[in-house]
Amino acid sequence: MKRLLVAVVMAAVASGAAAPSAQRGGVVPQRVTVGGLRLGGLPAEQARAALNWAYNRPLRFVFYGKRWRVRPATLGASVDVQKTLSHALKAQPGQQVSLAIDIDGARVARYAKALDGWLSVSPQDATATLTSGLTPVLHAGKPGLAVREAATQRRIEAALRVAVRPLLRPVARTIPATWTRNHFGPVVVIYRGSNRMHVYNGRNPSRVIPVATGQSIYPTPLGSWHVVDMQRNPWWRPPDSPWAKGLKPIPPGPGNPLGTRWMGLDAPGVGMHGTPDAASIGYSASHGCIRMYVPDAEWLFNQVHIGTPVFIVSA
């Protein structure tokens, strides 16, 4: 009985010691690829080392001149080498064996979102300046780029499912500029000295409008401005200025100092608008704003948009 017990123990020890050796032994069948790697014909230990080394190399990214690397572990990805190799050793010659991997999809999604914040570029609209002859010159804009997060996430996860490491490019789409030289829209040039407004369609003259500009004590500011506010039938509210002290707001309707249209500029408190005081047109009579006949203001309102450039010059 004692001899039988010893024999059973020895057999158990021998079988336990032999199991790992059997798993480590063997040769990967010929022409077998594992996660894109050609491991056919390699002994199991060499195949294991090659797979482990190849998978844990960094993913290589490229995007319009930028290059960087990220390890799979940083993206929450890992490979079960033992399980993968077990499948490879049992494969048929020439078979393609997939990797047994684990990917943290949420972490990859966060990385794709971070790439969007880093790599995306906003489009630049065309711009306008004035020549020495006070006519508009249009300068070309540039399209932008936006990383497509979901598509980039899928591309990264596909790369993490194999052990080869080709260059990986995030998926992006082009964002066209809103305003181009060919479709720029209006440009407004206001001649403060002669109280004239020249409206251009891009670089082409469109209309000349008589205006009233600011009195010498409240001059209309010179410079390059833009339309930033547009209102139909606006309220007039007294500005914080000595000349308006004690005045009350005036609702839309006849007698409203702003007429029926208001086009505010990024020059503080200054805008282009209609006026019921038609006799002031052609003179320096306002408190800094650019007044027009009501029909002219309504026409201009239908031409301009938020962002329209407005140049005010001294001529």
C-alpha cells in the first residue's frame, strides 16, 4: 500500500511538471501568420518571444508632418500571448491566426477625442484690406481640418488587433472656409470727410450711399471694423454718455432715432442705421454712428451679414 501511494505521488508530480513543458514545446506549422506576423516554422519559445515583442511595440502615427508613437498599454490594449500561441500551434499550415487581445474601447475613444483637440485646425475665412487708393483687396482664406473621432477610434482599434506596426493616420475631414475670395460678399467703406458710403460686392463697386457721420465732438472712429449685431425694428436705448443723460428708451416705430434697421460695429457704441432726421444726411451731425435714409438702411441690411468688414477712412 505504501509503495502504491509513493507511485501515485510521483506520477502526479511528473504529470504536473510535464504539462508546462508540453505547452512550451512544439513548432508553429509552416506558413502560419499570427496577427500579421509570419511565425510559421518557429519553435514555440521563439514564436512566443517574437509575438510578445512585436505586439508591445508602439503604434506609429503620422498626420500632416506630425509624427508620434503610443504604446498599446497606454491605449488600454494587451495580448494574451499564451492563448494566441496555443491556437497557432494547432493551426493548419498556411492558416492566419487572430490575436487573443483585450482593448479598452473607452480609453481609445478618449484618445481619439484628444487627437481631435490637438490636431484639428479651424478654417480661416478670406479677409479684406484697403489699397492706398481705398479700394478693397481680398486675401485668400484656408480650409480647416477636423479629426473624425469615431472613424479614428475604429482605425486605432483595428491596428491594436494585429502585431504589425505600419504608419497610422487619424481620419480627418476638410472644413471649407465660410467666406472665400470668390464668394466674399459685401465690403463697406465709409468716407467720413465726404459723408459717403461705398458698398462693394467683393472687389466690385455696388452702390454709393449718402450718410451722416459724427460731429467733431463725437467723431465716427476711423479704422477697420466688422458688423457684429443686426436688428430689425430696434429699440433705441440711451448710451452712457453726457449727451444722453436723462433720456428714456424709445421703442420701434416712427421717430425712433435708429429708423428700422441697426447694424452694430465692434467699435463700441457705433453702428450703421436709418434715421428719421433726413436733413442730417450729408453732414457731420451724429454722435458717432453712421446714419442713412431709411430705405438705404433697409437695403444695406439685406446685403451685409455678421462679420462684414467696414472700413472708416478720413477722406
